[in-house]
Amino acid sequence: MIVANFRGLAAAWYQERLHSRGEAPSTLLELEIELCDEFEPDDLQDRLRDQLYELKQAHCVCLTEYVAKFRLICTQICNMTERDKVSWIQRGLRNRTAKSCKSDVVKR
């Protein structure tokens, strides 16, 4: 079971939850919602979008690092459309890289 892997604060929270309610969450979704309510900051989505806004290819060693950081942030953002992802990744690219991407799209 997933909760067997809880350590530290998560384990203490879960034990307290079991003690106070007398039963485990009935679904994985219920557990996820309760964990997020307990441990996720209210402004997490705003913070992640701020990180995305600040992310620039120029601040990374290479394009691969930029894409990896971009993906890491995007996987945590809720309700981000594919169109938004394309806009955001293009926004942070170096001019030369962005132009190269546009010319590749036009050629297809």
C-alpha cells in the first residue's frame, strides 16, 4: 500500500488521520485530495507559473536542460492546455532557437 512508504510529516499526518477518523481513505483520489489539502501550499499553482515565466533557455547550459526544466514545471501545473505549453516554451527560447523552430514548422 502507498501509505506504507510515508515517512516523517506524511507518516505522522496519516497516523493522526487514522486515529481521528477511524478509517483509511476509501479511494486513491480521496487520499490524493487530502494530501494536497494538508501539504500543498495554497499558492502553489501561482508559484509554478511564476517559475515558468522566469524560465529562459539563456539561463540553462543547453536546450535539453531548458526542456527538462520546462517539463518538470509543466507536469505540476493543473489545467495547462497544449497551446499554453507551446506558447510558454517558445517564450523562453533564445531568439535563434525560436526562429529555427518557426522555420521548421513552415517547411512541413
